[in-house]
Amino acid sequence: MRIAVIGAGRLGRAFALRCAAAGLDVVLEDVMPANLRRAQDEYAELGGAGQLRVALTVEDAVHDADVAVDFVPDELESKLEIFSLLDRMAPPRTILCTPTDVLSMTDLASCTYRAPLCVGVRGGLAGDVTELVRSRFVEEDSLRIVGQMLARVGIATAVVDDSDEPMLVKNQTVGSRQ
């Protein structure tokens, strides 16, 4: 399985290294060359079973990916921008996977030409448990493939239904006065 990881910051780099250590073929892309060098150095220390390559452009990263996972900020403008880019550049078969705890996966997927291939994850990808978000459009096969990828790197999953309303938990103040 070929995985493209877009974003080599702390979380993206950790996920890419975890995938490569589990024997997956990973291409990591970031706009900051220093992040890519850091990932290469860390991978050399690990000596993983898979392959970690770096790409200088999103297009190079996703050109033969089975799954593309982004690690851009979890806010609407950033997610729409990366989904648009990935939708244009990845092969039609590529599944788009995005970590989001605050956005509706149904809304994000509806902005692509590949809504059945868009899978959201809640709970993060750096930990041990995450939820696969079933949008109104997603194909069960897409959920299965992402679930298998995550299981291979030791992340347990549970499928949950997406709501039409974005989760705005981050914007609520606990215990605020009215």
C-alpha cells in the first residue's frame, strides 16, 4: 500500500514514520525542506521495514498513492484548499483521508469529485484509537482500506456516522456565564 503524507510537522512526521516502520511505502511532502530532512534523519535512526521517500511537491507525493493523508490545520479554509489540491493531483482511485475533530466530513467530501473516497478520522492518527467517519457519500470499501492501513500501524478504529453539523467543541467555553 502506498501512502502519501502531506505535512511533515510533528504529527505528520510521526504518522509517516509509524507507517514506514510498519512496512508501508510512504512519500512525505512538506513546504519546509527542514521538516523533510528531520523526517529522513529520524527514519534513518529507526531502520524501518518500509520505505520513506520525500517529495518536494504535492503532485509528486500523490502521483501513485493509494491513500493520501493530510496534516494541515483543522480549519475549513485549510482543509478545503488541500482537498481541492489533492482531488486535482491524485489518481482517481486515491482515497483522501483527513484528521478532523471539528469539521463535517460530509461537507468536505461534497467539495470533491471523489466524495465516495473521502474518509475522515477523529481522535487523531498519532495515538492508539481513532474513529473513521462515515459521511453520507463514503463507500464501505474506502472505510475498509483506511481501517486496514491504520490497523497495520497499530491504531484501532471504530466507524461512526458523520453529522451534518460541524463539531464546534473547540470554540465552546466550558463554564461560561450567561
